[in-house]
Amino acid sequence: MEGFVTLGIFIIFFTIIGIKMGFINSVNTLLNTAYDLLMSTVFYIMAIAVVAGAIASILTEFGVISLANKALSPLMKPVYGLPGASAIAVFTTYLSDNPAVLTLADDKRFRRYFKKYQLPALTNIGTAFGMGMIVSVYMMGLPNPNGENFILATIIGNIGAIVGSIVSVRLMLMKTKKLYDPSIEAEENGQMTYDILEYREVREGTIGERLMNSMLEGGASGVKVGVDIIPGVLIICSIVMILTNTVPETGIYTGAAYEGIGLLPWIGEKISFITKPLFGFTSPTAISVPITALGAAGAAIGLVPTMINQGLATARDVAVFTAMCMCWSGYLSTHVAMMDGLKFRNLTSSAILAHTIGGIAAGIAANWIFKLVIYL
């Protein structure tokens, strides 16, 4: 049955765009768009990831992240309902990607700070901050033909993502508290070699050697992130572009990159009475960014420069994009594996539902915070 369904979806998809664009043109556009995204978007994101990874590794090696973790740990319990150690998950995923939280959760010394019902929520809080640094740096550096600065918008977007993360985690904890006794520990306290909230591991060698090693290893992790996002950007973003863009100004399809059938803007116009007051989108086309973020944050942010150049997105849209791309950051493609890694596969659907609501809350918060800041 899956074979027939899959074949049917392929036929329907290419029939729709083939009728509008012509079959040969649609295939050429798909390939040309993917190539242009690889050359102009993916490698740019990879460069940002390399630099951001190097900086993040240096900050981690020399204790800056530990200081921040120490300062923010007392906030985690009242705000998120999680132990202070979960602040480490925030920093780790913000500086890398969603699955980085699995490395922490695999450490018994980390799990001992958690109750069993709290452990599944690591997926939600980790995903809410996944690729945060890369998304933020990318948004801040976007060129704007109007000379508008996106730094404030990006900061507001980060605040919106925090709001979304709180909503997502709290909804998840409401579910897990019903399933697990809040007194049950996630891990029996065994023999500990050191307290991860009081001590940190450092590399061997002189300060210069530690600096060079951390910088190069962090840059190497950025290369891995850049390579990992290639499938998401090329596949998802190319399809979204075809569904988002319209016929060229000449009115004739040629098979060039970034031509399309304008389906998503049409859908966006139909539901604009909902999205406009909630997210404040300048154009119905903007709905394609959060939709793409469901599968891949890297692909979603790749859509933004074209929208800005075409006047379809402003600073307020960038704030909302930042919040939703950070908070969702491809959670549909990572939640299943993350919940499986945490050994809570039965709660995958609950985690996805909670995070869907959290991402919507992030976008709404960014929109209204931006309005409030501009008004003041």
C-alpha cells in the first residue's frame, strides 16, 4: 500500500507543477534552485557555523559557558520546572543543534539531577534552542536594501523563543507528571567523580594549545553542522521555493532557479485572517518560513534573504522568523530520534504536540514584543 500511496503523491505533485510550469521546466527549476541554494546559501551558513562553532568551543573551554550556567541555574526550577543542570542543555543546543542534548542525557552524572518525569522534557527544551547561535548570527547579518538593522529584531526573536520553550516544556511536564510518580529518580545516585555544576573538564596542554585545539575542533563541528543541513536545505527549501514563488516577470517559465506556482502565498492569503493578527506577517508568503522550519531550520532561514530583497519581509518578520526557526528548528525531523534516544518513545506524539504549541507561542510573543518595543 505504501508503494501505491508514494507513487500517487509523486504523480499528483509533478502533475500540479507540470500543468502550471511544464514538466521539463519544473524539473529544471527544481535542480537549478537546489544548485543555487547549495552555492549561495548552504556554504554561507556553513561558514557561519564554522566561525560560531569555534567561538562556542573557546567559550566552553575557558569557562565562560560554565559561568553563565552557574548564574542561570537558579532560574531553571521556577521558570521551567526543571533542575538547574538543564541550563547546560540550553547552552549546548544553542551552540550546536537539537540532538546535542542526547549526549548530556546519556551521562549518568547528568541524569542524577532529574526526576524521571522531567527527563522527557529535555527534548523540548533542547529543540527550542537548537541551532540558536547559527540562526541568530545569520539573521543579524542579513543584508537589507533599506539599510534596516536586524540586530534588535533578532534579540526579540530570541526572547520569543524563550517564551515558546517555556510553554513547550511546561505542557510536556503536565503530561509526564500524570504518567510517572514525581518522586521517582531518573537515575540512581552512584559514585560520582565530580559535580558537573561545580567543575568542568578542560583539555590538556598550555593555554595556547588549548586555545588552538578548542578553536579548530569547534570549527570542525561547524563543518559537520553545515554538511548535515545540506539535505534539508536542498530538498525541503527547493520544494518550498517552487510552491512559494510565482511566474517570472516575462510571464513565461524557462526552468530557471526560483520559479514557482505560488501555492503557499495563495494558502497564506486564505488564512491571513489568522496569521496576520498572531504573527504580523508583512506578506502571506512569509508563512512558508515557519512551515519550512518544521523540517529544517537551515532551510527555513535560507528563504529569508529573497523575501527581504523583494520587500516581502521586514524587521518584525525577522523577529518572528528567528523565534519560530529557533523554537521549532526542524523538530519534526529530530523529535522521534531524540525521544527514542531518551528511551521515551511512547511520549513522542506528546512531545511533538507540546512543541507545536510552543513554536506558535514563540511567534506570537516575538510579534507582540516587537510591537511593544517599537511603540515605546
